[in-house]
Amino acid sequence: MTYKTVVIRKIKRPEGIHRWPAYIISNDRHGLWLYSPKGTIFRGQSGSNIGECEVGQGNREEGLPVMHLIPKTAWWIAAWCSEHISVDICTPPTLIDGEWCYTDLELDPLAFPDGRVEIEDEEEFVAACDVGLISHDEAIKARAASTEVERCLRHRTEPFGRVGWDKLDEALSFSLPPIRVLRHVSMA
């Protein structure tokens, strides 16, 4: 079976953009499931500085396979990897020229295998609100989305129960190759 690919574009105000490709795995009542195998390229740009690593790499030597969920209508995008579920609270993702684009609103709910749930980047959220990078309306919607996602993570409400983990396991079984090519686009 051949899987189509798309690009996910995360906009970080005031001038950062992160982009990475993913395979389209399925579309269901939860939304669009996208998979980035271990070794898939991740490109970040802030101003004129451009850096590359692998999806799910963070401070590790190499990346991790990651299952992404773009919900049908919500102020978040979620990702499952072997270490945790992470959720970017963001503007509702929209498809523009083959790229799923969203603006990061800083709040990041995380759920760990031991049952712990945390919200990261609270300070960044407050600072972005204080300087006007996040509007008052966006801040209200971001807080509401963060509270709802945190509740769903704590209670393991689907898709944060088994569904996301099952989607990741299913995608791993496909043995898809990493996506190592990411076309350059204007970041303006």
C-alpha cells in the first residue's frame, strides 16, 4: 500500500516556523492521523537561522517514531511517541497548499506512562499574552482547550486512552521508511 504524505507547519510567534513531513495513515471520528517514522526530517527556522534534526529527537541522539492527530475542530494537535503523549495547544489546524498549518499558543499538556499529567510552558504563555503575541480571544480559547485536554488525559478519554497508542502501534507495523526530503519553501 502507498501512503500519501503531507507537511505539518507549526508557527511560533513572533518569527519561528517548524516543518516536518508525515504519512497520512487514516481519518476517523477523532480526526486525521499522520505518522512520522523514526529518522524523519524536522526543520526549524527562527529569523535567518535554520536547523535540522529528526522528528521526536529533542535532546536525544536520534528521533522517535511519532503519531500525530489533527482533530476535526479543536484548538490543539496531539502527538504520541514511546515516551509520552504531547499536545500543542494552538489555533485550529488548517490545510494550506498541502501543509497542515497551526500557530502554537505555548501551553503544552503532557501525559506520561506512569499516569502523570503536566502542563508545560505556562510562563511562555503568560509572557506571549503580556506582549500581545497571543490575543485576548486566543488566550481564552487556549486556556479552555488546555483545561479540556488535561481532563481528557487524566481520565484517558479517547483518543487519549488506547486509540492513539493503537494507531502508533499500527503505523509501526507498516515499516514505512523515514521521510528525509522536505521541500524548501519561503518562510515569509
